[in-house]
Amino acid sequence: QVQLVESGGGLVQAGGSLRLSCAASGRTFSGYVMAWFRQAPGKEREFVAAIRWSSGITASPDSVKGRFTISRDNAKNTVYLQMNSLEPEDTAVYYCAANSRGFSGIPYSVQGYNYWGQGTQVTVSS
């Protein structure tokens, strides 16, 4: 059974930085796509970034490109989300997700992922 455990959330001032971690266990993740999503109160869960575990190829939307960076540590089975220049609009619960279905690309939708963590709160004050 795949388990994803997020950590690293917290309260930060606008312009600050946070690094989120997602510790993955239960499988060999070489064929997986790992992603971060976020959900603000009253809004749908949205795609933030993803990485193909084996190749390291990444994807992210324009809203975070240049500010957020996804990476993975093979030895630690951990995926990271480095978030810089944080804005109040980045306030949300951040979720780690995994796609184990052998998808050839990088899914951008919630439906593209079949494992989820419990989430970690990120609050950016103005």
C-alpha cells in the first residue's frame, strides 16, 4: 500500500519561502509520477507541480513557474516542493499525490492521481 506523508507547511510572511516534503513508502516509485496540488477554502483542488520519478522531468502551471520548484530524492523516497516569493494567494492546503498507472505524460488533473497524502497547511500573511 502506498503511503504519502506531507510535512513542512506553516505560516510565513509574503515574500518568504517554505519547503514542503512528501515522504513516500510502500512501493518502488521509479515508474510513478509524483505531484503537488493545493486547495484553498471554497475552491477546487488545483495542480501545482509534478515530476516523473525516473526521468526527473517536471511540469508546473504559469501561476507558480519561476517561484515553485519540485524535486525528488531517490535515496530518501521523498519529493519536495520549494516555494519562494510566496503570496497570500498561495494560502491553501497542499497535497502530495502519486500516479502509479504508467501514464506516459504528466497528468494535470486530480483524476490523474490514485494516491493522496493527508495535506499540509500553508498560510501566507500579507
